[in-house]
Amino acid sequence: MTWKVVKDPDLGSSVTIFMINNPHLTSFPENALCDDICSLIRWVDWDVKDIHKGVTFCCFTSDIRNSLLPFLPDAAV
């Protein structure tokens, strides 16, 4: 799994994009990480459920910081 925090300094908010590239995956893991918001992000224009190319989850960084990424600095949220 890889991930990247993307922050909009004008809005003061951020999202974290998780990409899972697992060749043994046979189905899309529903709600595995967070309430997925990929459909709300207009630049996420690829098939986020394509298990052959890798699945993608998009989360509000503030929602997953305490559970999945507790080491993120305040500036990332």
C-alpha cells in the first residue's frame, strides 16, 4: 500500500489517497479504510475499484489521522 496526503492551503483541508496494489486481491475491499470520498474529488478520474491496476481509497486526513496515521504532523491535517 502507498499513500499520499494532499492539502489545499486555500481551503485548509486535506485528503489522504491510499492505493493498494496487491496481485492476490480478488475483490474490492469495501469500506476497508474509511468513508471513501474519491467520488467527491474531481481530479481522481481513474477507476478506483480496478483490482488489476490497484484499488484506491480517498479519506479526509482528519478522519484517519488518529487511527491509521498517528504520526502525521498538525500541518498535514
